Amino acid sequence: MIWLYRFLFLPLLLLAAPYYLWRMRRRGGYAEGFWHRFGEVPALPPKRPGGRRVWLQAVSVGEVLALAPLLEALKRDPAVEVYLTTTTSTGYRQAREKYTALTCGIGYFPLDFWAFNARTWRRVQPDLCILMEGERWPEHVHQAHARHVPLLCVNARLSDRSFRRLLRFRWALRPLARGITRVLCATKRDEQRFKSLGVPAQRLATTGNLKLDVHIPLLDAGEKTALRRELGLGEGWVLLGSSTWAGEEAALFAALRAARARGLRASLLLVPRHAERREELRGVLEKSGFSFHFRTAGAAPGEVDVAVGDTTGELRRLTQLADVVFVGKSLAPHEGGQTPVEAAVLGKPVLHGPRMTNFREIIRGLTEAGAVRRVETHSELIATAVELLQDAAQRETMAANARAWHEANRGATERTLVVIRTQLAALSL
């Protein structure tokens, strides 16, 4: 099966290359480290005698940020060093900014073609491989199996779409499953899905969601005031559009108008999922009649109606200014949803649309805890956002419920570390 994959990979890569090169150019930031994708690994120190090197792959910003507790714990073991790779330019920048001191090197994950992947393996020489969340690359898994290197999938999950697609190709997954040592699932639902796809039960465990162990440094009152001033946010309530997608901003503009029509002093903070949409948003804002300011333009010269956080890696800071948060990619026609975890951890009342399928279990838990409100349509989002901005008591109840839910669901990092340490200890036997 691996030979068929290798045979098909390169032609398909060449067909897809124009699209992906266009996306890379549009998003920017890929020039540095570009050749890592072809096996040109950044300079790594020699492996320490008796030490163990872990190759950890996390695709993008969300996964990279979730790694902090895991990397800090592994760093405390003098016998372990981590080579961290990521896929996106934003994830790479965040990793370089936050984890240089916690790793022996940071690079881009190679293209999953035999020559590139094998070249990376020869240069990294890992003793253990870890893939985060949805990362399961056939060539990478095959290289681990062929070299007798244990491979763990941690925080593993399957979205509805991925599960439906993989069910049709269960026959092709058996060789892949043989190369994976353990699958540590984020939820029981994910564990059941992997089991139905043919992963042996003894290789499966539910360790919980690493993203729920996140620690977010809190801004003090002075820092919040300074940040509001930089963004151009005046006094009053702040409605946050968190990781919004095209079309959702229009509903938030309408919510801001409705809130002001009710006499509320309010402003809107938009953090689009893709910062490269800034020119698209600029065109929409120019037609809206609102005053606005983009974060990348520097400090705002004065107060504005709408502040746009078109930067990467600041969502956790910006969320701390919000009174009500709407989580994007959750209203039609979009599907899947963006993470509500940071907002919940920070004790913010959360609104979300009906299409949060990528965070089904998290949303179920938050709903049962009374920490979120579901809105079905744009008009319902407008009405509910205004309702919450007017009702301080309801906001505080939802906030307290969110904090309690988070406290009750921590612990995934330690459960995951138990398995990692067991695998590392077994290498010495």
C-alpha cells in the first residue's frame, strides 16, 4: 500500500502545487525555512549520549499554543530533547517566538513524499515521534514503523467530515494503523471512532484535550487600559468576533448597530481567522459607515467603532477585553467552528452557531455547564448579543460556569505525559 501512496503522491503534489503556492504567497512568511519541507533540516545539536530525542509535530497556531505545558514538562527531564515541527507559517512563527528555549530545534514538517521525509528522518534521528490532533501522514508513519521508532498520536480527534471520509477507505487504513504505537484521544467519541476504523482497542486511550490545560497570562487593569487605547476601543462594552469567517462580520456589524440603538455604549473587536482577509474586511468596513482601525497599522489615533485584530497569536490577549464573545466559522454556510476554549478559560460568555462539529464534545460540556448560548441564524446572533450586553447578571453567571467547567476538565497533559514517559522508559530496556 505504501508503494501505491508513493506512486500517486508526487503527481498529485504537482497538480496541487499552484494552489498551495498561491496560498503560501497570500499568507506570507514562508520564505524562512522553506527548504525544511524538502528535508533540509535546521542545524541540530548532536544527540546527547544516553539521551532521547522526540520529534513532535503540531500543524498550526492552536496546536502549537496547546503544547506549552507538555514542552515545559519534557524540558525538566535532562535526558529528553524535543525537535518541534509545524506546517503553517503562523505556527512556525509562534513556535520560534515561544519555544526556542524548550526545544533543540524548530522547523517545518517535510512534505510526505518518500525522499523528503526519509531525508528528514536521517537528519533528525528521533527516538520517539508524536503527532498532534489530526496529523497522520502515511509516509511519516511508515518511516517510524520501518525504523522501529514508537509513534504516538496525542490529542487525537476525528471531525465528522474526516470520519465519514475515512469510513469509506477503512481497507487502506490498516497499514497506517500498524505503524501507530498508541492513539491518545481527546474524547471518548474520538476513541470509539478510531476503534471503528480498525485501530486495536489496546492501542487506544482517552486522555482528554490538551487545549483545556492551557494557562493564559492575565493582563492587569493597566495593561487592559493600554491595550484598549492601542486598539481604539473606548469606554463601554466590547463584543468580540473570535476567528470570524466571511459573512459573519456582517451579523456582528448589525449587532453593534442594534446595541447602540438600545442606548448601549458598545464597540466591536474583530479577530478574523485569516489575517490576510484584511483588505476584504477593509472594503466591507468602508461601506458600513463605522469608523475602524487595523491592529497592524499601529496604535489607533483615537476611538473607533470597530477594531480589527489582524495579527497572529494575540487572540488570548484580545479576548480579555471582551464582555461577550462570538465564536466564528459556526454559522451557515461555514462548518466546523473555531475553538471556544480560550474564551471559556478566561470566563467569557460565549455565543456560537449550530455548526461547531469540530468541537462537539467541548460545546456539549459547555452547554451542560450553562457557559454558552447557541444561535441558529444571523438575526438570532444579533438579538442574543444585545441581550447579553444588556444583562450583566446573565454574563456573570455564564462566566462563572465557564471557569468551573474548565477547572473540572483539566489534567490531559499529565495523563499524556504518563504515556510518553512510559514509551521513553521502554526504549532503555
